[in-house]
Amino acid sequence: MTAISLRSVVKQFGDVTAVDHLDLDLAEGELIAFLGPSGCGKTTTLRMIAGFEMPTAGQIWLGEEDVTWLSAEKRNCGMVFQNYALFPHLTVYRNIAFGLEMRRVPRNEIARRVRSVLEKVQLHGLEERYPRQLSGGQQQRTALARALVINPNVLLLDEPLANLDAKLREEMRFYIRTLQQEFGITTIYVTHDQSEALVLADRVAVMMGGMLQQIGTPEDLYRRPETAKVADFVGLVNLIPVRMKERCGAAIACESTLGPLEGRGPDGPGAEAEGWLSVRPENLHLSGTDGAAASGTDGTVNQMRGVVRERAYLGSLIDYRVEVGPALTLRIQGGAEAPYHAGDAVAVGFASADAWFVPSEEG
Amino acid sequence: MHRSIGSRVGRVAYGTLIVLLYAFLLLPIAIVVIASFNSGNYLRFPPQGFSLRWFRHFGETASFTRSFFFSLRLAAVVTVIATGIGTAAALYVTRTAKRYREFLRVLMIAPLPVPAIITGVALLIFFYAIHVGTHGAFGLVVGHTLICLPYVFLIVSTVLANFDRTLEEAARNLGAGPWTTFRRVTLPIIKGGVISGAVFAFITSYDEFSISLLLGGVGTTPLPIQLFDYLRFSFDPTAAVAGVISIVMAMLAVLVTERLVGLESLYYGRRS
């Protein structure tokens, strides 16, 4: 069953088109992340679903109901704001009870439900505190509890972790995911942090310039990006310019300034298509130039030579920048067991299964 | 060494300046208070002996008590009207008005820079032209409201400029309609500004002279006018008593604000 349905939704602010013909369906219980740079329209879309903005054109459905013109207070969406928007003049308890009071829930029932949700977000004992007496993480959980206690049809999270420090952010990702599954609630999670989106979401919708670039599972997005922009935005990527020579099913053969290369590609583009091979830094393997150690093994058919230009020690791995051709430097991340240094001549290889063809925009 | 001497001189100079400043501000008030306890027959300083006779005289003079209670009632009515209109106007100008915002803002505070006597004359001519407000307290209420509005408007506008509107969105999101959102979220958070504005309006109305002089009438004489009339014929310490009452009222107002508003509410609803 479809929980949220956006049908050709457009939002214009004056001459600026913030959201451009967006179509999207969310299944019941699904967590979908809206991912994109700031100003891509992801927050505007969320605000339209919540009812804070009215679309210029198109329709918004929640379940079986067309809510396009319904005012915000009648939509039963729980929302967590980026700054949490906790009521400063009310205690934690009264903040969480607010939505239930609006629904005219009896007082003892309110007490029971607030206690129960406070247990779930581990805030019991802090009922009588005011928001300013809470840490960032506690404020965040209060905001979550306030949104969840009303049993909303959908949960809307607008960059909920943006104001937390790095360590807490990491913990809260898993926490939010667990909570969402426990409540089984359809959730939209807006973020500009691709690692957050990949960790949390069932599906990720990448938005740019008000348009949906690609929607898919985190693995789809990471391994099979449809455009160079998506490949570039989601994780680190090397884009090697190529022209497709021939294809056989998903396997393709390309030619490039580095010689012939093999990879995989989406349905559609055929021979002579221009584009890039996208290869993730962790899928590129380095070896010395003396032996052909890396060739042949584990399907590493693509081989080239290069010179290490820079290296950075990242602890668990080393981040290299290797120049493999004129104006083409590859980012390679590998284990620390075979360290190379700036100026070393190296061989670079990658498996054809790890290279994905991305057509250029015109094609 | 030189530096420490220098800083010491600076500190002493600074302290002296502060003492002088407070003396300049408070001495006249102190003199009025002392003069009100004078047992002599004339308003003068230093007083001749101590007595409460002029307080009794104030209380026993019907024209004074009548004016005093009239001033209180007038100030109360004006405060309610000015606070209501000023708050509503501040909400509108800060949030809704777009193209005419600055124009409306200037219009709202216009009674402040225009001399009150001019406003009074204009109102008097206007009231006589339309035959409204020439009798009773209506003219006074309108005139005082006009003078008090800018204070409420300015203070509430300042609080609203710092107001984080996502709080209202959060309330709407939780199921509160526009009116409930205003009553349960907006108003409690801007309460400090509204109360401060109301206190300002009350004191301004209570002390207003020029407009009262022109628009007051028989039976509707505010205390400052009554005092002025009285001083023209008898220069005794009753005037100082009225002054003391004014001072006590102002202090009470400040205390009440402090209790109702508190310092903490200044941090409410700020954008983070």
C-alpha cells in the first residue's frame, strides 16, 4: 500500500522553481532519504508534505486521501525540525503532551502515552526539565518523542542530526533506524550527508536543482549511478572518460585514452555512446610495476600504469592520488600493507564488475 | 608600574562618573520625596520638620482623589486598548505586511516624534469637526491610546523580530489550529514584550500632560492637570505628595513586570 504519493508536484517561489515535477511513491513502513545539496528542493518537498507550503501544481496523497490543500494541523504528520523547535516555555513532559492535548486525549491516557514514549527514547526522569536544560542529544530525542507520541501516519525528519557533534551523529543514525522499525512508521529523512542516507534508508532519492535524479536502494545508488552527478554526490568516485565500443548484455567494452577498458553498464546506451566509467576508490588496486601480481587474479582485467602524486594516511587505509594519464588523476584507497610513496611508479587495476558505465548528459 | 597607576586612576574616574550620574538622576526624586514629608506650608527644600499632614491633605481633597482614580481608570482602559492594538499591529507589520512594511512602521510610531501638544490640538479640532468625543472621557481615551501605541508596538516588534517561527509550525504540525497556536505558543513566548509594553503604556498614560490638558473636561480631569491647576494658586507640598504617588506607582510597575516576566523569558523563542 502506498503511504505517500507525490504526483507531478511543482513548487515555484516567484521566478525560482524549487521543485520541478516530482513524482514519488512511498510504501507503508518504508524509510526514504531525500539526499541532495542545499537548495535542491528536498526541504521544500518535505514542507509541502507537512502542509507548510502549498504546491504550485500537482497533488500530494497521504494514504487514500488527497491532502494537497489540507491545512497542516489536519495531516497527522509527525515532524522533527532541524533546530528541533521545542517549545521553550514548556517542560519536556508538556512538549510531548502537546499533540495529544490537541487531539483531546484524556489526561490519564496522555500521562500513560507520554511515559511510554519517554521510556522508548530513554528520557525518563527528565520530564520536568525545560528544553534549555537539556543536551543536544536529549533535545533531539525529545523532538522525536513529541513527533512519535501522536501516532502519525508519516514521520518527517528535516536534517535531524545536523546540529549534533560527529560522534553523537553516528550513534543517532542507528538509533533512529531502530526506532523507525520498532514503530513501523513510513519515514522521510532529509539530509545532505550521503553517508547518513546510505546507512539509514531503504531507498534514497537523490535530488538536484528541484528534480529527482535517481531513486533506488543505497547499493543501487552507490554501485549503479545513473548520472555522473549522482555518482559524484554519493561517495567518492573516479570518472574515466570513455566511448563504448560494444556490449554483450550488461558487459561492455570501451576505449579510452588509457587503452581498452571493460565494465558493466545500464540498459539503453549502445555502441558509440559517450560517457564515463565510474570506479570507486576502494575498488582500484595498486601494485608494483616489477611484477604482474595484480593481473589476472579476481577478474582484474583493466590495467594501467601511473605515478603516485600524493598520499594521505587515514588510519585504516591510505588515500592515494595516482596520475595515470594526461589530466587524469585517480583517487585510490587501499590497505596500509603495501605502502607506496609520492613519486613511485605503480600499476593500477580494477575488475570489470567494479566499473559502471555512466552516459554523458547529452547521450 | 605606570600602567597600574593609570588603570587605578581610570577606575576611580569611572566610579566617580557613575556616582555623579546616579546622583544627577536620583537627587530630584529624593528631594520630591523629602519635600512631601514637610511640615511647613510651602513646597521648599530643605523641609521644615517632618509630618504626614500633606498626605492627609491629598487624601482629604476630593478634587485630588477624584482625579487620581480617574487617572488610574483612564490608564487601565488605555493600556488594554493600546496593548491589544499595538500587539496586533506588531504581528501584522512584522509578519504579513510586505511592500508597505516600512511605511506602516513609521506610521505606527509617528505619535512619538510629533509633539504631544500638536497631536492634542489636531485631535481637538478633529473631534469638534465631527462632533464626537467632545464630552466625557472618549477624547482622552483616543488621545492617550495614540500616544501609548508606539511603545507597545516597538517593544512587541522587537520581540517578534527574534521569534523563531518554526515553533508555530511545530504547533501546527502537532494539530493546533492558527488560534490555538497563537494562544498556546506565540503569546506565552512573546509575553515578556507584551507585558513590558503594557507597563510602558500605563505609565505613559498616567503621566501624560499635554493631551490631557486639551482633551480633558469637567469631571474628566487627570491627576497631572489637577495638580497643575492647583499649583497655580497654592504652592504647598501636596504637589510633592502627588509626585511621590507617581514614583511609587512606577516602582510597583517595574516590580510587577519583573515578577511576571522574569529575566528568563528574554531567552525564550530565540532563533538558535
